[in-house]
Amino acid sequence: MNNLTLNLTSKYNPYFCSNSAEQNNYNVDEASKFWLREQPQKTTINQTPTTQQTITEKPFFNSFETDTATNAAGTAVFLRLAQRGIEWLSEMCASILMRGKEFASESDVKKVADAMKSEKGLKADIHYIDNTNKGFLKRMFPGLAKSIDTVANGGNAFYTHQGNFAVAPKSKPSLILHELGHATNFEKSKFFRGLQKLKVLGMYAPMAIAFLNDFSGKRKDGKQSFIEKYAGVIGFSAFLPTIVEEAAASIRGIKAARKTLPNVKLGALKRNYFLAWMTYVLAGVGIGLASKLAITEINIEKSNRNNKQNASIKTT
Ligand SMILES: [Zn+2]
């Protein structure tokens, strides 16, 4: 089945498990604007008139600034294009996933889910919903109404430890096994519960990296700082705990299916889960790009300010 709501969940928003309480949409434009607003305007109060003159009269100074700004602008364009590419790939994964077949009948999937719950002694409730039976969950958890609607339409599935339930669409019940994998991670493993909680790192990584970079100051030799150089890798690493935890949830689901339904082929389930996992890997890459972009855009803004200040110094 096809679902239009997927388009709304593409931008750094992986397919699985994203409920409104745990959204990890990241908007680099807003974050860098926010950060720039917080920045005090750099002034030349401490500079004596003599040093100002020296700076403006240096022949290469302005052309160096312009070159740096041009390079940064080029990098920003490249990063934005790369972001579009990542979004497109993520949408492709999600749309192939949506067309993916169920690996077993609804009753077999439910058998696996019930076995997972009882074997692991999970407290989380299991729900399969569509538009006819979603009402009670929405009334119980009004804060999750939007996410519940998306699940009812077949566009997602999620587990929430606050609500203590896992929910999948009636049309794609096999997603529940991955969500019960999350429930197992949360309820039964300190390590994976820790990783689940680190999801928040990815959300704020670009802004935090940009802040740290600014805080650590500019290198005197004009070269890139460590943070500037590795912003992409650092951003991706911040999302790595989530990528690992997502893989673990899927592996738990697949293992349970193999154990409960030894004669059923799991190819379709593995394929679907791999595609869903890829949306997380791509989201990690997206966070890496957003981190690099946040730093680049702040540098462009600063460079523009410096140029304006230099121009005004020249005219005075
Ligand atoms: Zn998940």
C-alpha cells in the first residue's frame, strides 16, 4: 500500500518509531538563525585607530576574506545538495518499504508478538490499529494523536515507554516485532535503554557542535579547527547510538520470528527491516551534513559581518 504521509516524515525523520514525543526532525536553517541571534555583535571597540588602519590597508586582507566567504558559500551549496540527495534516498527506502510484502499472515505475526511479550515478560501493551479502532488510544494519549493517526493510516509504527505500548498498523502488523524489540531493549537491557535515551544527542548535535566550535574560538593560523574539520563525523557519531539501538530492535524481532515460526521464510521481513534501518543511517548522515552546514553558515554570516565592518572602517 502507498501512503502520502510518508512524504511528511522524510527530512531526517526516519521511518520507524518516530512519535511526536520523540521527533528528531532537525532544521538547520532555524538552528543556525537561532544561534546567530544569540551571538553578540562583534565590535572593534578595543581596536585603536592605528590598528584599524593597518588592517584595512593590508592589500590581501579583503581578498582573503572574500575568498574564504566564496569557498564557504560553495561548501554550503554542496552540503544543501547533499542533504537533498539524502532526503531523496530516504524517501526511496520508505516508499519501497511501504510496498514491501508482509512475511507472514496476520495471525502468525500476532503469534510471534505474543510469544515475544510473554517470553521476555514485557509490560508494554500491543496494539494493531486502523481508522476504525484508533479512537481509544487517541483519547488515552492525546499528545500522541498525530502519530497514532499516521500509524492508523499505515505510515508508521512506534513504541513509547511513557505510554508503555507498542503500536503497528493493522495493514502492516509485522512492524510490531521491531517495536517489541525496542520494548525489550528498554525494559530488559540497561545498555540498550541507555542508547535509546541518547537519541536526544542527534537532535541537538548540529547546534551543539556549532556552539562548541564558536566557543573554542578561531585558530590563529587561519586553518580549520578540529571541530570544523570533523563536524560531519562528530554529528554522525552523535546519532550512532540510535542507529545501533534500531538495529538491535530489528534483530530481536527477526530472532523471535525465526524461533516461533521456524518454517516461515524471513526474507521479506529482513528486507523491510533493512530498508527501515537505512532511513536511520541516512538520518545520521543528514545530521552530519547539518552539523557541517551549521558551522559553515555561521562562518559565512561572520565573514559578511567582518566585511561590512571593514567597509565601514574604510569609509570613516
Ligand atoms: Zn525503531
